[in-house]
Amino acid sequence: MSQITAPAQVDTFPRLGWVDELLSPALRAALAALPPDEGRIAGYHKGWCEADGTPTLSTAGGGKSVRPALTLLSAMAVGGSAESAVPGAVAVELVHDFTLLHDDVIDGDDLRRHRPAAWSVFGTPAAVLTGDALLVAAMRVLTDTQQQRMAVAVKELVDALLELVEGQSRDVAYEKAPEVSVAQYLAMAEGKTGSLMGCAAALGGVLAGADEVRVRGLREFGRRLGVAFQCADDVLGIWGHTSRSGKPVGGDLAARKKSLPVVTALESDGPAARRLRTLYDSPDALGEQDVALARELVEEAGGREAAEREAERQLSAALRALSRVRPAAEAHRQLREIAWAVARREA
């Protein structure tokens, strides 16, 4: 098997226009089947329309299409067609958008994809209900798959959702926890982010008719990649740029979230770690200067380096799991490119 040299860092994602072309008609049909108000809010969230429903110039979904790409390419990796996995790709994208709508409410983030978050425009109840509608739509899409594969596909998604909810719950609880270990953080990240990426890859295998051994390998690939994604996301949440990511930067520190850079920094032994602990334990709200200081202390205590190192470790584990699936060459190449981009992205 030919070797591909991995880039040290990735400024842009691989071009996934073909994913959007394959996904968009089915995704738009799924949103069109929603109740009118929820469909309009979901369309706004995707960047397809303005708040009043006026169409925008966007022809694709918002975001990078990572999860649906994993589904389609995983189907191709085990000898199936991308078309056979479209229902799974649509389902995971709908679930992903469900999580984003709810996450923005939970975190109080008022910016998403370079525009006001849905809850800040339409109100919290409407945004939550739209997320709920997307979750139901995801289930409905999967029930349209071939009967012999439908039950397995639905179970794959349901199992991932249960893990996702538990992981999100832990993430919220850890904000108030006095101590969070790196092991606890990684378990949370695997549930919160790894579960859906693992599901995305596994669904491609399921809908392509792969055996359980290969489906399990694809699931493990996606789970490890999801944790790498979360590690990189934590770094960007502290040192990224809003102009590139379309999301607030520094909010995690202001909320005293126990992201991986913070957890590893707090576990270190040194003056920076002790000062960071004092700052995080303070009952006072953290202003801009406090957030800037916290950012410096986390980096000084080694938090950024540790998080980037963990992202690389998870990426390596993901690529090993993928190789064990014995994927078709072209799908393997594209999946590796996506994996590198996920773990080493700068936006």
C-alpha cells in the first residue's frame, strides 16, 4: 500500500463538494417535510435562508460536511456505493444540527457559522423544538432504508445518541466539578463527539452490507477521530479566531469549562497551574482581561501542547483502526485526508 505523507497542519478541509451534491437533495427534502416554522428555523441554521425565510445564495449545507463524508466514504471503503449510504449521511447530519442547536442554547453562544445563532434570533423554545424536530427527521430518514438493514442502522444511531447525551451531560456537569481528570475528560469527549462520528462511519458500513467486523472497525475509526476532533476544537476554542471559525473564541474560559487544555494545565505542577486554579476557583465573573490571563496561564502550564499531542495520539489510533478494515484504496486516501484535516485544522 502506498504511503501518503501527512501534512503538519491543515488550513483548509479537503474539497467535499461531491458530498454536498449527493447529500443536498435528500437533506433539503428532509427539512421540507418538517412543520413550516421548524423547517424555516432549520433552514436559517443551515444558512439556506434568512430569518424571514428568504433564500440565500448558499447551495449547500452549513459546516464542513465531515460526518456525512465519513458515512459515504465508509460505504465506498467496504465496496458499496456512496448512493447506498445517503440515508445514513442525511441522518447523521440532521443529528449533528440537532446537537448544535441545543449546544448553542446550553452554552449561551450567540454566534454560529458567522451569523447569529438560531436561539438568539427565534428564541430558546423555538430553537430547542427545531432541534427536536431534526432528531425525529433523522429517525424517519433511516426508516426509509432497506428493511433488512433498517433495524441495524436505527440501533446504531440510537446507541450513539444515548452516548452523546451522556457525554454532553458530563460536559455540563464538569463545569461545576472541582476536579476533572484527563481520563474523565477523554471519556466525556468520546461520548459527546466520538459517538456520532463513530456512528457516521459505522452507518456507511451497515448500509453497504459490510460484515460486523468491518463495521466495528469503521466505528472505532470514527470514535477515535471524534475525540481528536474534540481535542482540536478545545484548542481552537481558546486560541482560534472567530473570523475563521464563525464561533466565539474565549467563551469556554469565561464559562470556566474544563476543556482538555485546561484540565491538563490544572493537573500540572507549577506556578502557572496554581494561578489558573485560583482564577477558576474565584466566585467572580471572568472578564476579558481574566480570560486573556487564563489563556496565557493554560499555555504556560502546558495545556495547549498536551491537547495537541492528544489529538495526534487519537488521530494515529483512528488511522490504525481504518487500516484494519482493509478499505478500498481511493476511499482510504480520502478518509485519511479528512482525518488529518480534522485533527490538525486551524478553523
